[in-house]
Amino acid sequence: MAEWREATAVRNDWTPGEVRALFGRPFMDLLFEAQRTHRRFQRPNAIQVSTLLSVKTGACPEDCGYCPQSVRHATGLEPAELLEVEAVADRARLAKASGATRFCMGAAYRSPKPKDLRKVIAMVRVVKDLGLETCATLGMLTAAQARELKDAGLDYYNHNIDTSPAYYPQVIGTRSFQDRLDTLQAVRDAGMQVCCGGIVGMGETPEDRVAMLHTLATLPAHPQSVPINRLVRVPGTPLADAPPIDSFDFVRTIAVARILMPRAHVRLSAGRAEMNDELQALCFLAGANSIFYGEKLLTTGNPDCAHDARLFERLNLVAEAGPEATPVAAIG
């Protein structure tokens, strides 16, 4: 075991009261505890870098209130059919050359049809052959579909719970919270690693954030990757006018996630384009150690690689690249 990772049992028996108490700690005390936990279980000053590509865009039948890809929302997004395998391979080669170690493929499905899944499996295999970790998000999966993806070499499956069980029906009406948990169980049973987090700033209460992180931290096994998304308010979606979350409350969410799930990569995900460098630095201090790298996050903006490289150079951060770390500024 690497010297920076401590062989200590990780809890998944947190109580709601314990999670609530973490959120209620003085801000500086919370960040101190989160950074101390981070250094016990993670490599200090290192960032895991992923690239996300939309391989099938728009025309999704779901009604997720935050999503511009829903066919139910008039966002002006032009739908696009599933990409060809070689086009995905070309983008994966570019991602690897830019320093990404994981390539994530996102498709706007409720659940994939068999013929589409076969094509995604071919994408997984070609990306895997390039030496990249593979991740996909395709909506709900059956147990059989999860096994097919695992057999193809898929390393991670992303399926966010989005918010608390109580607030979930205010955001999504076309699938249940239990549907989300069932897909996560199918992914775990197939032996894939889980990427699962949520979105903050959708009008939820602080108690909803407590419940969301409590749910994640008490799953049968913690997700190996936990994306914390800050809502991108897209015109035409039902949540376009949601009040923005306070920046310190966002950092608190990162810090509590780090303490609850110390072995997970906590990903600073959607919404980075609206964060200044100082806020991102606070998130890294709070325990975020993964990002999406590139100018686009599915259909919304993301800081470009050159900007990220300059920021990481200023913060003396390095990119995880196997057992050795590579200076991020050198990979832009």
C-alpha cells in the first residue's frame, strides 16, 4: 500500500446526526479536518484528470429539471445520434495527449437499447486499448447490461443520485430514487467501480445536502469516485432561475464528502466554469482531488486545458498518472 494511504477501516455506518454535525462545524475547523483526512488517505497535491465526451446528445425522454438534454425542455440544444467508434477513439487519443488518465463517455438515454449498447461496448474496448481508464454514463442498467459492460473492460459506471431522497421528486418525475439505487447495485454486483455523486444549488435545503451525502456514505460500499456538481443554470430548463448556492456552502459540501468517504476521489465537476480560481483552490483544500479536463462538460462549458494548467502550476498540483505523478503544467 502506498505510503500516503493509511490502512484504516472506512466507515459506512454514519448517522444523519453525525453528518449534520459535520456541516455545522466552524468553517475553518471543517476544512482543517477535511485536509487532515485527505492527507491520511489520499496523495497530497495530486489531481486525477478525466475527460468527458458526449457520445450521444439530447432527445432524452427523462424530465430531469437541471438537464438541457431533456426532450421536454426548450433549451435550443441540437440532438446528435450516437457517434461512430473511430470518432470516439480520436477524441480519446487527444484526451490522453492532454494528460487525461480516464475517458468518460456520456449518452443521453433513459436506458440503452441493445444495438446502442453493442456500439458503446466497441467504444469501451477501443478506449481501453489506448491505455486509458474507461467510464460511461448511459442511464439505467439491468444486471445483464452491467455484466456486458464489465466484460468489455469498463472500469467505472457513473450514475448520480442527484439529491436527497426527499427532494428528488421535486427535480425528477420520470424515474424514482430507488431506480437509481437499483442501477448502482447492478454495477456493484457486476464488479465495476462506481462513480456517484450529486448536484447542489437546485433549491434544496441544507438538510437535503446532509441526506444526499448520508445516502452516499452509507451505501454497501462507498463510490470510488464522488462528483460534486454545482448546478449550471441553463435557460429553458425548470431550474434555470434557481438561486445560486453560497460558495462557502459548496466548499462545505466538498469537505464533508471528503471526511465521510476518505478513500474516494472527490471530483470538482459541473459548474467549474463559473468558479474563480480562488474558489477552486478552496475546494482542493477541502479535499477535492479529481476534475474533468477540457473545454466542454457534455453540453455545458468547462475551463479549458490551458487555464487549468496555469492554475495547477500556481498551486503546485500534479496529475495522477499511475504510480508516478506528472506536473499538470507539463501536460497541457
